[in-house]
Amino acid sequence: MRLEFKLELDDIEVPRFSVEAVEGIGKIFTLATLVLNVLENRKSVEIVFHGLNPEDPGRKIEGFKEIMESSPTARAVEYEGGENSRVPGSSSYFQWLTIRRAGG
């Protein structure tokens, strides 16, 4: 399915992103740098990580956090885990994560 919609980051208070089940580590690096850039202007970002087995979302989140925390100049951030569940009737598991600028 294809949906075209004009979406401006400036119009969104809390940007949300997703990490696909089959995304490799390269996409996690790309997402981490994108989130660091967005957090320069936004207080928080939400990401849903998903995978094909129950361990996938957690592993992706841990890798994401390691990459985020390795930046020598980025602002400090805080993480809050959200819902961790399975999509009924499928083999898809997901975990939400909120990333906030520390102290804000």
C-alpha cells in the first residue's frame, strides 16, 4: 500500500519513528543520528521497534542506546520503555521507547 502525505517535522510536537523487523544495524545507526538531530529542537521522540521473535525489539533497543550514548557532543537523554507486546494473530513483536532530553 502506498500513501502520500506531506508531513513537516516542524508540525509535529513528538516525532515518531519505527524500526522494521528486518532492518539491520545500519538502519539503527541512521535512526540514532536522526534522533540526536531531532532532539536538538524537540523535547522527546518516540520509536516503535519490532521484530519476528520476542527478543528482537529488546536487542535493537540496546544497540540503539549504545549508539546514542557514544556521541561525544550530544545532549544527555533519558529513556522510558513503553508497551512491549505481540501483534495478535501474527509473529510480530514490538516495544515502544520514548527518548527525552535529560532534565526536560
